[in-house]
Amino acid sequence: MKNVLKKNQLAILVIALMLVTAGYLNYISKDSVETVGEAEGSDQYAAIRRCHLSK
């Protein structure tokens, strides 16, 4: 019984980590989209595009 509990805990931990990672990545992508959207049509937009393309 103790082994099953440990395996279940590990599975729950992995799922929780995946959810946290997905949420963080979603947060990051929303933040970068707003930054580009605000700068659209300006010289800043061109600088941001060059910065992202160079990575």
C-alpha cells in the first residue's frame, strides 16, 4: 500500500508541475503579445521584431 501511495503522489506532483509550467508559459506569451501590440506601427515595433528574430 505504501508503494502505491508514493506512486500516486509522484503522478500528482508531475501533473501539478505541468499545470504550473503551462500557466507560466501562457502568462509569458500574453505579456509579450501586449508589448508588441502597444508598439505596433512605430520604430519600437521594428526593434522588438529584430530582437525576437535574432534569438
